[in-house]
Amino acid sequence: MALEIKMGSSNKNIEPEFEPYRVNEYDITEPLTSNNSGFSKWGFCTRNNKTFFIKEFLSPKYPEPDAEISETRRKNQIEECTRWFNERQQVYNIIMHSTGGNIVEPVDFFRFENNYYLITNKIDANSMKFEELYRVSTEQRHMVLKVLANEFSKLAAGGIVHSDIKPSNLMLKTTVNGYFTVKIIDFDDSFREQAVPYWDELHGDLAYFSPEAVLYMDTEGEEGTITTKADVFSLGILFHQILCGEFPEVKCDTDFTYIGEAVLNGGKIIVSNQIPEQYRNIIEIMLCENAEDRISMQEVFEKLCEIDKHISYDRIASDMEEKSVKTEPVQNKTDQNNSLWRSASFD
């Protein structure tokens, strides 16, 4: 590709043409990007003619051999990197043994020179976007809910908190039978329950954060106990979106930006009556303010299986169709609720 040279410009301003390079056994033939990644660069690589997803972490950085730093600082940096690598390795190992087949699990995790890299299989997502999922059949949506509940129940059994549950971390796939399923990605911000990060190192989409996670950050770690029940709250919001295409309504006497924040300030979550009662009851328990009162993901999965046994899909679909005719969709009437929708990226 020819480089464009503008009149009066210096050659110093021309970006050099990308040269393919190798990281361990992986060939990178296109530049990595930092789009929508925050703390990493990502792209694709190949090994033995197979394409993989590759992520290069921007932090921590292992000190280069010729770095002009004191031995004390070098030692501290190496110790920091070692702690981080060991903790991430523990998390990834648990994830690899806690999947029902719909988690995009690590293939390789290593340091190359002064950077750390994560390799996973490449997943070809369905062209349909997440915000369109509520338009598919009830049976299809029910299947997606069950897949999510099953996978997150296994993660919870392993003591793993995903922490960054949001639509962009769920990839829709079409099965050989024409059903939709979902692949869960991006465990960069995940952690073990017994190793909750410092409050300023807790990352994720605040639109889906649980009340205890918001409290933990607001009090700089002095209050708020984060467990796998934090993911249950996030998934309650997500389930609501899957079933009716929008966030649950929140009634609160004080200004708020996020649902978890509103709940902390005494706000009440109202599950849309467009959602059939069987699902609505589940979501309401998932969105309890106190984590101890919330249902577990294993219990969510079991309740979804009960719907399989006792309620036909046709009956639920008929119920939803009737409600959609008689009931106006709940609109986000406040600026706060509008900001909730904007903060959830579907890119």
C-alpha cells in the first residue's frame, strides 16, 4: 500500500509500513489494535496454519535487560510481574476446568520479552447484534439464558467472578440445528473470590455492576464484599435485556447514573411486565440488593430447567404476544436511564 506524503511534511511523520513478526510460536501479520480494549492490544495470529485470537497486555511490563533502573526497582518490578502472572494463571486454570463448552478459554498464556500474551481460539460471531436478541423466538432466548446460567454456575462453583459482564463480552453463535447459543469471552478482569483486587483495580462496565461492587469502589475498599453473587446481579440486568430489549426501570428519589448506584441509594428495580411471570420471578431474585438474598446461578439454571418441564414454549410465547399488544413498552424517561443504555456498548 502506497504511503501518502503531503507537501511540506517531514518524513518523520510518516508511519512505517507494518512488518510481520513472531511472538513465541505465533505469527502476527497485521497490527494489533487497542480499540475497545482499555488495558491491552489485540488482534489475530497464526500457528501451523490455524488462526488464533491474541491479546498483548499493556501492564505489567517485565523490565528489559538494558533498562536504566536501579536493582531495587528491577527486583520490585519482577516480583510484581511474577505475582500478577501467577494469579492470572490460577484464574485461567480454574476457568479451563469450569466450562460447559461455551467459554472461550485460554489456549496459551506466556511472557515474551517484556510483554505478556494471552492466546484463545478465534470465534466467528453471528452477524446479529445482541440488542436484537429479544426479537427472536422465546425458545431461542430461553436457550441463551440456560447456556449463560449453566456456564456462570460452573464459574461460581470454581470461585471465579467474571466482573465484566456486558453484551460485548457475549458472542452469539448459530448451532448446526439453527439455534442461537452464546460464547463468553474476555476474562481479563476476572478474579478469584479469595483474591478480590484493590478497589482501584476493579474493572468492568459500571452499568452492570452490583450494589456491593459500587460500594466497594465508593468506599475505597472499606465496605462491600464481592463474591460470585456480584455476577448474578449483572446477569439479572442482562437477562432483562435479552427478554424485552431494555434495562429494568429504576425508581429512585436521588440522581443516579447506574442501577447498582441507584439501589445503594434506596432505589427500587422494577422488572418489566412485558416479561412472563416465570422469568420475572427469577430476575427479581437475581436483582436483590443484598447479595445473600440473591439466588445463585445454579438455582437460576435449575429454575430455567423447571420451565422446560412444566411450561410449553407456545404458552410462554402466547403470553408474551398478548402482553406486547396490551402493554406499552417501558420507556426510559429519565436522563439517568438513558445514560444506562448509552453506557452499554454493543459494538
